Amino acid sequence: SVYIFQTLGAEPAGRIISGILELIFAVLLLYRPTMIYGAIGSLGIITGAILSHFFVLGTEGLENVHAFGGAGEFEIKGLQQDDSNNDT
């Protein structure tokens, strides 16, 4: 994570502030009256992370990952499932 925040020009303050905010939003998620604030804050944190990867850090290494659109269905090329142990 140090490399990521150095690339973004926010090391070490960005990393520390990001961690503190993530902790605060996680705690807000646990208490029903503040749950919506925790959810919105968490959504903001993950949106910032995704956008910084797409526009600043790059997506190197994702060329072998393909989503199929199902509930969490994806494939990483080069990995094969070994079906030889199935006793059917």
C-alpha cells in the first residue's frame, strides 16, 4: 500500500487518513441508526480506490481476468480446475 499512496502522492498522510476513515465507516455500519452513513462512506472509499486504479495507477495484470456476468462468476486464464479427483 505504500507504493500505491506514493504513486498517488499521498504517502503517508493519505494512507493513514484512508485507514482511519475505513475504520470509522466500519463502526458506523454496526449501529443501526448510523448504518446508512457507514454505507455511503464505504461506497465513497471503494469508489475512490477503483477510480484511482483506472485513471492513475493503471489496471496492469487484469488482462487475464474475464467476468461472465453471473453472481461472482469470473475466470483467470492460466488456472485450470482439476476434475480428476471426482468420484462420480
